[in-house]
Amino acid sequence: MCGAPKQGGSLAGIDLSTQTVIQGAVWHDGAPVAGAYVRLLDSTDEFTAEVVTSPEGEFRFFAAPGAWKVRSLAAVGKGERVLDAEVGLNETTIVID
């Protein structure tokens, strides 16, 4: 079993002017993918963190500003997105083909 924290919930009470948040959802065939592992990799492809998507396919990471790769691994397949995160909320969607 993975020790990754459960996902979902509100960002209420989080000062987004001082935090870099990367959040989004994993989708496959037009539906959210629950229970997918989502990994956060830095600009050198080093593993930084991992979470498991919520029942709605949602994930969230708190990170430093910069270049990141978000990779999903699920029974239905895998996908990834590359993004340049800035301070504040950075949203993305990973689509598994």
C-alpha cells in the first residue's frame, strides 16, 4: 500500500500568494480515474513526491516554482504533463489515451 496522502478538499485557508500549488485530475475515456498514482518529477526527472487520486480523479502537490513533470500511472494506462509552475494555483489535466 502506498503511503501517499488522500486527495481532494478545499484550499481555503491556504495563502496562494506564498504557495505554489500544482493540482488537477487524471482522465481516461471521458471519465475521472480514481486510485491512479500521480508522481511529481523535477526538471531532471528526479522523483519528488507521489499521491493517489481521489474518487473524482483529483490530485494536488505543494511545490517550489519551476519546471515540473506530472506523471500518472493507473491500471488503464499512463500519461504525463510538463508545466512551469508559478507561485499560486497551477491547474492541469492528465489524459490517459
